[in-house]
Amino acid sequence: MAVDAQTREQRLRKQAELQSLQLNLTSLRKQESSYISVDATIPDLLLRQISEQRQKIQQVEADLLALSDEPEPISGRDLYWEGCQAEQVGDYKKALKLYKKSARANYADAAAAGRSVRYRMRSEKAKKVAAGNRWATTVAAQTRGRLLAGTVAGVGLILTVLLVANGGTGSDTSLTGTITPTTTATATPAEVILILPDTATPRPSSTATHTPIATSTPTSTPTATPTLIITPTITITPTLRPAPQILEPKDGLVWNDGAIVFEFKRQDLAYDELYCLDTLRGFDYNLTENWSYPPLGSKRPAIPIEANVFRIARLQGMQCIVWTAAIGKETCNNLISESSEERIIGLPRPCTFK
């Protein structure tokens, strides 16, 4: 009887522990659902918490099964854990089928697990489509780049020909390069010897004038002046787009508890562009920044942040959180727009930086 009472007490403790774990998992699934509803990226921290909670539940259920005297038939619980194994190895179709069967048997987390698997399948399919579009865009960009380079080279060649042609029409010949001057020597005529007669000339004659013999001077060929060829350079200065318009939350919001959804006015974004919530920066009561949360991006104009993020900031002594928003290309580390004006969320009241 004492053994039976002890076993019963252990079973009751395990059942209470299992119920607590199931409630915690349900809370985590609600947070996951808030991200799925707006088609946002689920944080890795939340996914790890869900995985750890499921492992604890599986262990407690195994302990309960060991305390039972009679073997139980295959139930929704067994189908659920088979689906969990299929999900872990990436066989999402099998996992989804098993989760559906488990949900029909009323197992607690089966429906939420199936919803999570369906969302993961959609996300991976969207990534494959985006990768294909990115490849096509890259090929088109490379083709445009080659055409632009060819056009610039052709314009440079035409300008070079025109400059050389204009230089050749002047009085001096313009050559490109260095020309070594050459000296042409002219032969000097032989010396002329005058022979005078011994007797004077019968007729008086005027004094003879000596005519100097002209000696040719070597001439040098003028050195041609090199022609400077200027190739035009095309400079393209990128211009940033305007910052996204923010709808919620209002500036100066005082946070009490719960998740916050950052909403933006919808814009026509390209397939690889994202609405980006910039790094959340926390300031303490001395207005010193010593807390931050990494940037997040979403294809939809709504980015939810779970309540636990703000709870941690408050526990670490933050008085307020400052944030901005922008548009990113592929990731939020590559911003292609201006950042919005800084906005403040009070924890428990907004900071005053004046």
C-alpha cells in the first residue's frame, strides 16, 4: 500500500509538472502566432524556447508512462512525437500529416505545431523564389554593366580620334610620344686659292671686295609636342530614398506590458527590399546608452517585438528605448533610405535629452 501511495504521489507531481509545461508552451505558441500572422521572421530565441519546452514535455510524459502499470495504445501523443521527429529531419510533409492526425486526437500542441510547419514550408518556398529572381536580376545587371562599359569605351575612342585629327591640321605636326631630334650635316666646299700675277694690271681696277663664303649651319628637326588625351569619366552618385512613414507606436509611448507592433505606411517595395526597425537602444536614468537589441526586417509593414524584450530592458535599469526605421535591401544592414527621426518608448517614462 505504501508503494502504491508513493507511486500515486509521484504520478500527481508529474501530472502537475506536465500541465505547467503545457501552459508555458501554449504561451510561447501565442507569441509565435503573432509573428506568423504578419508574415514576419520568428526570432531564434523564441524557436529555441519552444524546442526546449517540447523536450521537457516529452521527458515528463515518458516518466508518467513509466509509472503506469498498463501499456497505453497508440494515441495522439505518439503521433505528435513522430511528427516532431519528422520535423527535425526536415520532412515537413510527413510532419504535417502526423500533426493533423494528432490534432484530431485532441493532443494539446498538435494544431499549433502544424501551423508552425505550414509557415516554415511557405517561408522556404518564398526564399527559393526570391533566390531565383535575385539570380535573374544579377544577370540583367551584369548585362547592363557591360553595355554601359562598352558605351563609355566607344565614346572615349571617338574623342581620342577627334583630338588627334584636330591636332594634325595645324602648322606643327602633333605626335603622341617622344621624338629624338636629328642633326643633318651639310658638306663644306673646298677652300678657293687665288693666284695673283707678278705684274700689275694695265687698267686701274677698283679695290676688290671679299665675298665671304656662306657656310651652311646644321638644322635640327623640331620636337613634336605630345597631345594630352582626356577620357571622360561617368560618376553615378546614389541617392537615398525618403524614410518610411511610421504609424505606430506613437512617439513618447509609455510601455506598461505586452508586445509592441511597429507599423509603417505601406510602400511599393521591390522583392528584395524590407521594412527595417533599426537597432533598439536603451538609456538608463543617467541617460547612458548601455543596452541594445539587433535590427529586424519584414516584407510586411508591421514588425512585432515580444514583451519579453522590453521586460529585460526594464530589469536592466533602462528608463527608455530610442528607435528609428528605414528601408533595407536584402538585409537591414544595407539601408537604401534615410532613417526616420528618433522616437522614444518610456520604461517607465520617456527620457529627456535636452
